[in-house]
Amino acid sequence: MSKRLAVGFVALAAVLFLMGVYKATADEKKEVTLSGSLVLVEEGGAKSLVLKADNVDYALVKNDESDKVLDKATKEGIKVKVTGVVEEKEGKKLLTASKIELE
């Protein structure tokens, strides 16, 4: 009887472990492509970029790709297509761009 119980616990542990692996895989972030207006925002001497697409504002994470278009962006916005990964932190949508194309 105790041998059966031990096998049952091992099987249960294996199932729980696999569920955790599956959830971690499902939570991996996927790249998306968004088209919209890339707007330059200046606050306290610092410059940042915001993509306005589908009635949502995405703050671009500073990286090499966003640095390439920083000087081209205006306060009025320029049309772009951005490919990258979106995540939400503290109620803000952050977009880490892997590719930015001017339209």
C-alpha cells in the first residue's frame, strides 16, 4: 500500500512539474507588428518615443532600434510600422522594438 502511495505522489509531482513548464512556455512573449504614429515626447530634457496605434499608447523601450529613429520622430508623429514584444508594467504598455520601418 505504501509503495502505491509513493508512486502516486511521484506521479502527482511529475504532473505538477509539467504543468509549470507548460505555463512558463505559454507565458513567453511573442513578437507583434503594429502600425501607427511614432511621437517624440520630451520631459525634463529627456527624449522618449511613444507609438500611438489602435487607440493605445505604447512607450518604446530605449534600445539600438529606437535610437535609430529618435532624431526622425516629431511631436506631431511620423508613420511607422514597429515589430517587437509588448509587455505591461504598472499599467503602461511597453514595446521593445526589434524593427522599426518608416512608412
